[in-house]
Amino acid sequence: MRALVTGGTGFVGGALVRALLNRGEQVRVMARAASKTDTLKSWGVEIVRGDILDRASIEAALVDCDTLFHAAALYDLWGLDEAELLRTETEGTRNAMEAALTVGVEKVIYTSTAVAIGEAKGQVAVEDTKHRGYFLSIYEKAKHAAEQVAFSYLDKGLPLVSVNPAAIYGPGDRKPTGRFIVNLLNGWVPALFHGALSLVYIDDAVQGHILAADKGRVGERYILSGTIDTLTELGGLACRLAGRWPPLTVPGPLAAPYAAGGEALSRITRRPPVLSWETYRLAAHGFRADGSKAVDELGLQYIDRQEGLARTINWCWEQGLLRHRPACCKVTS
């Protein structure tokens, strides 16, 4: 395989690049001029400069590549500009798909999200679930629109496969899921509630991408979701692993004013809230996604959530993100 990865300087894209290299694949990363690529270069990755909003630069980057992993995205559940996000996701995806069609790659793996499926309250999303018809976040809105753009290229003959990860966590995560774990273990989360959340460990998400390239059927979605937990269950397990008492559990509606107030304060401080309004809406509605199709068709195996959380907590400690050494942290001499 000779692969082009967009978003290769990000959390998921960087882990994907490393895994592809470990398999002996040839990897090229398209990165913006301002992106830091020293680590990628140290791995022996070929770097080309470009932007997903510039179709010509994507076409140039794809020359001699047989596979495109389109993982570039803006991701957060707080502080994103809706117009910029929609433009980046839809136009960037259109440019990437058009470039792949023009160059004639053998396969395109599009990184969507399980959030884009939009299951109704109380429902567990599967690949063909019909969207509920309204959005819980601007991120969901943008990714849903971008996925529609990507799938429209199937009719033009593009060999597209979509992977739809749940909330990704693991070493290297400084986005919403990782921030939740850090805030929780530092004692900055005052309470938990029984909102549902689907999770997938970073290594599993990456393997899902690679297996989709190897075995995925063109035109299909593959949800990558290793577990469905409530925030109370997830937080309780993380606290037990770290040797800390978990916060109190409160009814979901009591968390709404905290989320709204924290978001308002964050607009002033420009620091991420402990619980953003969009995170609250997603968890209170329930984010449930079934990742069994990837197991059955691709052979993906999910890590045990306790092991995944322990590795994540260890990484947080090693990065100096936690105030107290977690009980599960490996002591090295």
C-alpha cells in the first residue's frame, strides 16, 4: 500500500500513520504549511504541504498513491465556529473525494464519526440507522453533512468506505474525552450523571481504519465502538483505577445549569469548560453505537475498557496532566 493520510498531524491521523509504518506501508502525509511535522519526519514519513480546501494540492499529494485515508477534521465540542466548521468539513471532504476520483485511487477510507449517524433517544445506532432529523451539536451537523458529500461520490464510481468511530480515547488524547478524564482525576468534576457514551480505544480506531482498507466493502459504513457506558460507570471505573473516590451522581437535569454556566464563563476565559453544553446534550440524549459489524466483517478486536483506561491514565500521568500519581500507574526505576 502507498497511502496518503490527511490529518496526519492529529491524534487519530498520527496514530494511523505510525500503525501503517509498522506494517511496512509507504506513507505520505499532507500537512498545512503551519503544521508541525518534526515527529512525522523522524519516523521517515514523506511530508507534502497542502490544504484540504485546495483541491489541486490534494491531487498533487495523491500522485502515485493507491489509498487515501481522509482523516483531516476540526474536532471539539466547545468553541468551534459553526460556519468555519461546516465549510472545512464539507468543502474539504468534497475536495478530497474529487481529487481521489481524478487521480484514480484504489480505495478511499473516510473518517466520519458515529455521532453523525444520529440515533433517536434510547436507540442504539447501527450502520443503517436513520438520522433523527435534528442535531445535538454543530460538530454532529458538520460531520453528517460531510458524510453525505462523501457518499455522493459513490455514484461517480469512487471506491469509498466510511469508518465511524465512537468517542475516541487513549494515550495522546487532549480533546473532549481526554479532558474529561484529566478533569475527573484532578477533582474538577463536581458530579456525574447517567448519560450514555460510546467509546473506542485509539489503537482499535486505527486498526478499524486499516482493516477497512484491507477488507471493507465499498459503499459501507463501519462503526468503531468498543463499549457503551454511562458517565457514572466510566467515571467510576477511572476513579477506581486511579485510587480516587468518584464524584457524586446527580440526575441529568441538574447538570444542565452547570454546563450552561460553565460554557458562558468559558467564553470569557477562553478555556474549555469542564462540561460543555454540547457534551451535556450528547450524553443526556444518549450516544449509543454498536460496533459489532466491524468485528464480524473486518475481524476487529476491541481492547478491554479497563486496560484501555489504565493505559490512558498512565499516559496522562507521564505527561504531567494529573496532580496525584494514579494507583494504576506503573512505577519505573
